[in-house]
Amino acid sequence: MNTNLIKLLLQLKNASLVKKEVISLKCNISGIELLKLLYKEGFIQSFNIDSTTQLKHEKQFNITIFLRYFYNKPIFHNLKIVSTPSYSKYLTFKDLSKIQDKKNVLFLSTNKGFLTGLDCKKNKIGGTLLFIV
């Protein structure tokens, strides 16, 4: 897993634990794809892409994220990052089929982009388990 994605997830978790409503940060295109999935699944209210700058041959975007809370409790309080740059946890479709946990949402990186565990089951594919919320 990319260190930029880990920083993004940790900033989301820390901001939600201190009950911030809005945070601004920089992220790359893979971070935007992850934010789109988090928005689609209802973990964040919305996000705005402010402007683009060129840094070291990689596009960095200034992003404003509006966090969501459930009954005044942070959604990201039990976020657990599984894959790191030195360790990647791979799950096949067979492994995903055995997982019955309805409380947590698995986020995977597949050859079709970032998907949730349920979407991977529907498409019958596996991938790298990134984090669990």
C-alpha cells in the first residue's frame, strides 16, 4: 500500500477523533479514487478538489473533505490499516467468500480499482486488502 494513502487514512481518522467537520489536505489521483469510494459508501459527506499543482512529476490536488458522524460518534474510530508498504495482505475470491462479518467494510485494491469486499464478491475477484472500517 502506498504511503500517501496511509497518510490520507490516518488524517481522516485523527480528524474524526477530534470531531473536526472539515479538513484540507493534499493527495494524488489514487487518493481521489479512494475518496470517491468512501463517498459512495457513505463514510464521508463530500469532498471538493480545489486546485492542481505539479510536484516531482506527480499531480497533487488540494482537497477539502467534509466528515460524517453517526449519532455524534466518529465513523473512522475503528479504522484498521492492514496492508503497509512492507506487508501486503492478499485475499482471493475464495477467501472473501468465507468472510461473513456484516459490521465491518473491507476495502480492497483490485485490477478494477478500489472496491469494497461486497463489490469484490459480486464481481468474483480478489485483491489486496487495504483497510477495514
